[in-house]
Amino acid sequence: MDWQFILSVSLTTAFGPQAIVFALAAIGLNMHFGYTGLVNFGQVGFIAIGAYTVAMGVDTFGLSFWLCVFLTFFTASVWALVLGVPTLRLRTDYLAIVTIASGEIIRLVLRANTFTDTTGGAAGIQNFAGDFFGLNPFTGDRKALNIPGTDVGVTYSANQFWVLLIGWSIVALTCLFVYLLVRSPWGRVLKAIREDEDAVRSLGKNVYVYKLQSLAIGGVIGAVGGIIFAVSRQSVVPDSLGTALTFFAYVALVLGGAARVLGPVLGSIVFFFLSAFVDVALREAIEADVITFLVGSEVGVVRNILVGVGLMALMVFRPQGIIGDKSEVAVSVRR
Amino acid sequence: MSPDRRTLHLLFAFVLAATVLLGSASPSGAQEPSDDEREVAVNVVDRKGTADRQDDEPVGGVVIVVTDDSDVEVDEIETDEDGKATITLPGEGQFTATLDLDSLDEDVGLPREGRDAISIDPNRARILNFTLGDRERASSSTWDKVPQLIFNGFSFGLVIAITSVGLSLIYGTTGLVNFSHSEHVTWGAVVAWWINVDHDLHIIPAALIAIAIGAASGAIVNRLVWSRLRSRGMSLVAMMIVSIGLSLAARSLLQLLFGGVFRPYRQFYRQGGIDIGPITTTPKILWMIALIIVVIVAIASLLQYTRIGKAMRAVADNGDLAASSGIDVDRVILFVWALGGGLAALGGILFGLQQQVQFEMGFRLLLLMFAGITLGGLGTAYGALVGSFVVGMFIEVSTLVVPTELKNVGALLVLVVVLLVRPQGILGRAERIG
């Protein structure tokens, strides 16, 4: 077993494009769950909306890449209204039920043969981000950055470096945005809704509108993650947008610490480090015949089992995650 | 699963894969083509109008005519029962294989427009695939399909109803929206498959054992997880997230143990159709409908007339009041979990008989179950039955206008419209929420 290789791959994944996507998805969920107490199980739907707005806009409708990026704000907000208008007047259960269905519905519609001319069907859409990579100032081969004095480090291609530079900048800006939002009077109302909806209502605030706004903002942030998801691969395929993605984002959020601005970012980095570590270590162990009861193709499944168990364990034993505050996480009945 | 059983499964999967690979590469044995004679394998498959590859069926007895570039017929072949045939090309040159549409049976679909003829590239093509079922037959008008669709909706709605009663009762008694209910459904079907196929027991006794195991599993999961979380005072929102984690973990575990493939039960797999008026069905579907109706009547009697049934409805209605009038709420909840687990297992087995067993089968039903119980009124047992039934009917009949692959989208639409118009559902009681 090559531990240097395993650690290097894990570090590369932990700071790679995937971690950016899930950091943004989890920041969006933090807006919903962490600050407003809404349970959105369809964040993958917003990721899909972001990814396909850009891919379909460029490839199918021939729009400019940058226009499509702006359009995403619009499409994701509309989707939030579709989900929120019928459910947010009701108990939070209804939002959870509708959203878990919505993510799967989006995938089914995107992969349907009927709309292949528009959506690309099950094969998806490829090569639509030429405008973005055209601005790439980095050139040359893959570069490795090692931790000084060791052979352990990260390796990215020039295009990946460009995605990472822009991606992590967006994450930083989004965190700043969320920080300012939740410290504003508007943000205090959100937290009050999370703690006691009826009390807020009795103070004359329109809880329904606040919830809709929170759902839309968190959804748009998730959709921006979706753009990075699509651009970093230069490809969108409906079946890569399964329901499991939502739960990865939840694990990232709860692991880092809900209701903390940097919680989801930390959570995403740690989650992808652990996930890649388990993944590569298992594959290495199988190759080296240390583990004989699994085959390589089952590693992803084992990882999903661990994600599921991890989410349960976190919610039960450490709901505040790494940097959260237990009194801010709505996990126990206080009344 | 024991290690040697796993090895056996892997071996099975490997042999299956190898057979498929070899089968498609050289269907008539590995004969090397001579210089001037080339063989081309032909497959004819009915896709049944769906993207789902699992329900594809090979079509035998199809005549395929091969012509050369000046439209002279050089070969005429007929597919065998595996939908396979071999064309022998007389030499170099451009040839075209054309499907004789008149040789197709009435009940198989037609190929997509323009895909009934495939030109054979003399240098590369070794395999020709004809896919049928991409185009509807013009002969069967829309209205002719209505009775069949209503019947399909009827039987499918009953399956959803039987699985969702437990989900609704659990919600009613504990307030938990249990997203892992779908895995109780799959678990029942998979256990029955193991007993049926690995232990070679007929499906009926196997199903009875699996239902008992399903009921026990429901009770055990409640004891190990949910009753503990309730006594810790965990909020319902947090429990919902725990149930999502449990769902993902359990589904992946089932995927690991059972593999990703669709597998049928030993008995009642392929049955000849019988015609009742305008409807074509199979004996197993009719038995299934009868069985579900009996079970539903039994559940209704249980809820209506027995002590425990009345207690269940009382707890679902108002837990605190029920407790203060002397009902042992924890015992009732345990019973609800066992009932829910058993019914989920039964529903899973019936769903597996209707289609096939697969690790995601329950998850595919989950959306429909939620649509059903929301439509009927969250937390009510009878509402779950009515709502699920309506949802099943709606999505089948909706295929009149909606492509089959998109029929489940209609379920979400139902959900959204119901929440907008009557959020308490058909049988739910209006309460001021927000």
C-alpha cells in the first residue's frame, strides 16, 4: 500500500473542483437548514438546474456562456418558487417530501428520450465551456505542489488550476455574502423563524416570504455550484446527478457545522478528504489483496454506506459538527 | 451474506457477463469469416417504448431481407427465439438489411421511423441491432388503450397502497417522515428472493417467511434506532435527516449484497397472457389483486374493530390524549412498526413479482408512496389507501398523453397541486398550519 499516493490523491480531491461544488451546495443548504430550519432534500435539483442552464443555453440555444451564467440566477429562483409556493405555508415535512421527489423528477426529465434534442438525453451534453477555458492564463502540463520536505501533495492540470482559482474565489465571496446576510436584520428574522416560527409571525413578520427568499437564495448558491460541476468536467450527464449528491452535501454541512458561515466549506473539504481516502485506500487494499471480500467496482457502494452511517452518527452524536454551536442547531425538542 | 455465497454470486455475475459478451460477439460460434464470405450477426430487441433496458425482450420469427447496392435480394433470414440470426454476405460491396414489417406480430412495437433498414458497412459491421417499440402502432387508437391503462393503474395503485399504509401510520403515531421506508420494501423483496432462489423454496412460503422477517425488522429498527432517538428528545427534523442517512446506508448495503441487477423469482416469472374483454393480463396479476384486496379488508377490520387497531388510530389522532386515557403508546408504536414493516415487505414482494427484484425498487416507489399519502392525508391509514390508489391510477392513465418514461413526473405534479388546493389531503382534517 502506497500511503504517499493515497494521501496525495485524498488531498488533491479535498481541494479539487468537486469540493468546491459541494461547498457551494452545502452553503446553500446551510441557508435553508442551518439558518431557516427548512429541510431541502432536493439540492441536487438546483445543482442540475445550474449545470443544465449553462450546458443547454450554450449547446442547444447557442447563447453566450456568460449570459447563461446570469440566467442561472433566474432559473434557480423560479425552481425555488415552484418548490416553495405550495409547501412553505405548511409544516417543514411537506418541503422535504416535495423536494426529495423534485431532484429525481429533474433527472428523469433530463434523461428522457422525448427531449433528447433539447437536453441531450441520457448521454448529456459535452464541451460547452470553451469561453471559460479560453480565458485560462495557466498553461503547460499537470503541476504538482508538494508539502515542503515530503512527496505528498496535490496535482492539477492547467485547466483545473483555472477552475480552482475561480471556484474558490466564488466560495470566498459567497461566504462573505452569507456572513453579511445572516448578520443583517433580515438574517436575524431567519434565525428567529428557525427557533420559533409562531413567535415571529406574532411579531408581524411575513414568515412565508422570508422562507421563500431563503429557499431561493440557497437554491441559487447550489445552482452556482452546479455551474462549476458542469464546467469543471466540460460535461453534464443526468445520471451523475443522483439523489445521493444531496446527502453528500448534507454530510458536508453537518460535518463542518450547520449555522456557521465557514462550516459547510470546512465540511466539504474534510468530507472529500475522508471520502477519497476511504475510496483510494480500499482500492489499493483490494489490489494488494489485503481485502479480498470486495471488488473494485463495489468501493463506491461501500463509500455510500459509510456516508449514510456517518450522517446518522453525526446527527445523533455530534449534531453541531466540527465548529458548530449545539444551541444553534435545531436537533432537539426544547418545548 | 456468507463469503462462499458471495463468491457464488460473483461467479454467477461473471458467467452471465461472459455469456452476454460472447453471445453478442459471435452468436453462431466463433467462425472466422473467409475472404469473400462475411458473417454479420443480427439482434432484434423490443424496447417496449421505455429507456429501461431490463424489460427488453428479444423478438423471434422476424424476417430480414438483405439486398445489395442495386437492390437485388441476396439473403433472407428469420430470427430465432432469442431474436438472433446470422446474415452471410456473398462478398465485398454495400448491402442493406431491411426488416420485413409484415412479419412482426401484432403485440410487438415498430422500429423508429427510418430504422427498419440498416446499411451494412462491409469493412466494420459485425453486429446489427434492430430495436422495436420506439414507435407506437398506429392501429391501436388512444381510446382502445383506456381500459388496459385503467386496469394497470388499478393493480399498480393497490401495490402502492399496501406499501404506504405503514408509512402513513408511522407518520401518524410518531410524527416521523420515514424516508427509509423504501428500504423496508426492498428488504422484503430481497429476503423473499434469497429464500426463494438460494434455498429453493416456493415463493408462497418464502413470501410468508419474508413478511415475518420484514415485520420483525420493522420492530427491531424501531427498538434500535427510533425509540431511542425519541427518548433522547430529538426533534422530528433531525430524525428526518437520520432516516435519510439510514435510507442511503441500507440501500447501498442491499446493493452490495444483492448486486445492481434485476432478478426474477423462480415461480410466476413469465406467464402467458389471458384476455378479459379489452384487457390483457396474467393470472399472477389477478391473484395479486385479490390478495391485496383481502389484506386491505383485513387491515381495515383490524383498525376498526380490534383493541390494538383502535389504539393505533387513537395514538395517530392525538398521542397525549391517548396516553392519558391509559393506552401504552410505546407498545402501540412498536406494533405499528411491525405492521408497517410486514406490509412493506408484502408490497415489495408483489412489486418484485410484477416486475423484478432490484436494490432500488423501493426507492423508485418512495416518491409515489409520498404522493399517495399526502394526497390521502398525512398520517391517516385510510387516506393512504385511497391516495395511493388514485396516484397509481393517475400515472398509468396519464400515459395516454405523457410518454411512458415521464409518467412518474405526473406524481410530483399531483403532489404540488394537492398541496396548493387541499394540503390536508382527501381524508385529512383541516388544521391551521401557518
